[in-house]
Amino acid sequence: MFELITPLLTAAGLHNPELEMLSMDAELYSSLLFQPREELSYADDHIRITNTQRALHKFTEFFNLAFNRNVALALTPEYSCPTAVVASLFVNQILPQENKIWIIGGASIKARELQNLLDANPDVCWFLETQLVAHNLDNNFFFNPVYHVFQTRRVADNQLQIAVVIQFKTHHLGGPALEWERDNLIKGRRIYVFENEGESIRMVTINCADIFNPRAQLTLLPQFINTPYLIIHIQLNPEPNNPNYCSYRRNIYELGRENKEFLCLNWARNLRMMNIHPWNLYGGSGIYMKPNPGELNLSDPRMINNDRKGLYYTRWKDRYADVYFFNYEEYVFEYRNKKISQLNAGLPARRRSGPEMLNTYQWNEANQAWEQQNPCSAGFDLACDALHSVGDYAVVRALHDVSPVDVERLVYLSNGKALKADWQKPFNISYFGIDDREIIGRITVTQNPDEVMAEFRQDYLMNLGSLEYEVIILAKHFPRSISNLKGNCIIGYRMAGNEDDFHWNLYPADGTGAPATGIYLGTKTPEYAADIFNKMVETFTKAEDGKRVVVWYRDAGGRLKKKYALAKPKFTDNTKKSGRSIKTGRRR
């Protein structure tokens, strides 16, 4: 089932391509991914984009962009690229340069159409299951092809040669609505494994339901355990986080395979499948990696840049892995990343710092071009709009325009969750965490349709709104410990003079005096509120600052209550001495 390309190339008198992305050095490589949204139509003999002309324009311009940006990898998802666009690449010589590769999930194609493509391009060196094509020339069944387009050098004269490895999907989709593929798909028998000459990372493309083929289990890849693999999974899938479908990633990371990285590319959400609209509510494209602790660049500038351009960090704690999800809408994403293995580089240079989004492009129908789009919306404004009865959330919206990461911190702090040292680091904030369901729980990334997570997000935002629009607007709610803020208090975060302090969220409206920390928990027991108060106080490094914490909550009767320091803070206060007793255990 899995077949190394090296013997195939050698038999054809070709060297292996020295692909930039598979070289074990410390250099960055760039990728261009197309996540399309169109209407799809299907029948017993095909599946294709309904609006042929628009598809031709979009994909042609995508490859023009890939050519002009000279990316190491260009990638399109399953069943996406029209065959006419693939053919035009050879006619117009819009092709990847040496050391680069384009992996194209193509529209369905019949054997006769595929043979015509091969015959029309005799100067290309084609690698595919030729007998499978020959045996199906006279029927209306179809292939689900992946075209691997690259240049390599001929052994005889060292001249460049265009080569294409065509891989056919080996397993049909599941579900009664997709029986047309089960009954009409010509299934391939080979999945090709790419490698450079000498020591190399290896790369393999898995086409959607290939993952269900028992003979295509990833643990059967050649030299799987010790070889670093980049596994590319292209899809047309309404449920890419279905437990049965995505379990291969969980299982591999469960075994501690740090030398495996996954790049998953699905279609955008809300595409139409004939009379079904929307056919999918989920994007699910993402980069999965398992770098060494502390290697990722999770600085605020990197995080803010990625967030604004549609790439969202999450931490998969149960698998000790990190996942970057792409925005669910139709975009072309351009990013750069470090290699999964850098063993040929010096030790200090090997840091796997994670992907950096360079550009995000949106289709301009009027100009027939992909144009840069920044920022990309992840739906946070819509989440705020849904709570208009609570307030306008103007402060948090404005903060989001500057730093989505600080919005996560502000909401986390205001809900009483910032209870340990270094809580402000993204991997310590539970909102950034995912479990094996791979559902994004971030406050500022709301595109996932999961109702439970949406309800949690709404509750957290409502608590922040209650703090701002119900609690701090009335002077009677302020205890003596923060009396300077009575009638003079606004919600804020890392405001001028306090940019390096993550603990404050209540600031004097007139800009004079000390800030404070306010927490609103909703309906809780007094014991729970006391526990949160004591834990919060202990997180402050300066003793007197910790006494400027107030925890508001409502009792079972709906009355607003508070926990706070009984006296104004003094420089001699010792907040490092725990205020918790054996009787004040936190209740869940």
C-alpha cells in the first residue's frame, strides 16, 4: 500500500527531488493553502464544483499566487481543483520551481479523461497506477486523484524534469448520503511516500477516508517509529473531528511520537452540496505538532499576528501536543514553519518555534484576484452582539482590536480563574486547551458550532458584563479596600503604566490612583467565593497589592455578596500566608 517514490524515480532515470520542506535543516519553509467554499454537485459519474467558471478563476489565480510567492508547498483539499486548471499548469508553464512541490486535490476524473491528460503532456514524467487506468477506460466510474507536481533532475544530463505522481483515493467515504462514491469510486492501491536523497524527513498524503483503510494505517508507513514524517491529510468532510475519523492523531501522539507532524486541509464551512445548505458547519483545517517544551514562540506579537490572520493556537494537554487551527471561512493562507526534524543543524538552531502566518487572502470577485485580508474575523463580535441585553461590550471589543490574547486573559481573570503563577501564559489558560474532541474553547474564536462550548463562552462573557454593567457602576458595591474607585471605576486591561501587570482589571476612570482586581462569579456558595478570593490574593508578588482583590458573587437568593480584605492594604501585609483553612475547600 505505502510505496517509496525513490525506486520509481530511479527506474525512470531521475534523482529524488530535494524538497525544501523535507530537508533536515533549521531553515523556515513557506506554505500556501487554499480552503475553498463553493457549491458542489455530484452524480454516479462525478463530483465537481457547480460554478465551473468561478472555480477556474479561483484555482488559476491560486496557482499564480503560489508561483509568484515561490512557496515550498502549495496545497488544495480533496475533490477541489478542476482538471482543466491542472492541465493549464503544464500548457502555461505555471509550475513549482525546483525544491518545491504542489499537492493538488483534484476534481473527480474518469479514466479516459485522465489518459487524455497524460497523452496531452508527453514531456511530463508521470507516475501512477497505469494498469488501473487502462482497465477502466471504457466505463463511467471515476478516480479521486491527488496530483503531486514537482521538478527533479535527470541522472543522465542533470537537466530539470517536470514530474507528477498521481495518487488515487483508496477508501470511500462513509454514511448513507455518500453511497454514490462507494458505488462508483475506482479505488487506488498505492499511497506514495516522498523523501529526499540521503537523510530526509518523509512526507505522505492521506486522502480523506484513506484513514479508514486497514492497509493504510499510518503505523505501517516505512520505518515509521524512527523516521520523522509530515503527514498531509486533505479532506472534504463535514465532521473532521468525529472521534472515529480523527483518532489516528490521538493514537500516534498517545505513543509519544514527537517526530510526526500533521497538516490537515478541509473545505471552508457553509458550502452547499446540491440542495443541502449548509452541508458543513465546520472547517477543521489545522497544524498538529509535538515540539519540545518551551520551543514554541507564544509571545504576544506572534500570537496577535497569527490571530489577526486566521491562525489560532490551542494546547492539547492530554497528548502533550499543540494545534493551530485555521479560520473556518474561505481563505488562502500563507504561512511559514520550521521543519519537524532539524538534525543536520546545530543544536542551538533547532528550536521548533511553530507556524507564523504571513498573509491571508480573500477572493475579490470584481477583480478576479486573491487579495490580502487583515484582520480575519473569528466571530467574537457576533458573540458580543448576542449579549446586547447585558451591555455593548465596547471595552472588550476595543481590546480585541489590539490584542485578542489580552481579551482571553481579561475574561479569564474576571471569572476568577487566574489562580496560579504564570497563569497569563496561553498554555496555562484553560480557554486555549482542547481535549480529544478537538473543540476550540477560546473566548475570541467562536466558529466551532459545539453548543456546550458556546454556552460556556456565553457564561464567561456574561460574568464579565455583569461585573462591568451591574457591579462597578454603583458605589455601594465597593468595599473599603478599594474605596478610591467608588464612582470612578472602569473595566480595563494592561492600561498605561501597568502594561506588564496581568492581574488588574479595574482602573480609576480619571486616571489617578491605584487599580484593583474585580471578579464576578455568578451564583456561588460563600465557601467557593472565599476560596477563589484567597487563591487570587496569593498570586500577587507584592503583598499590599493582593489586598486590592474583590470577589463578587450572588447567593442562592440572588443577592449580591462580596469577599474582600477587611482593611485597606498596607506595605507590611503578607499575602503569601494562605488565607485558606481546611474548611474552605473549593466546591465544584
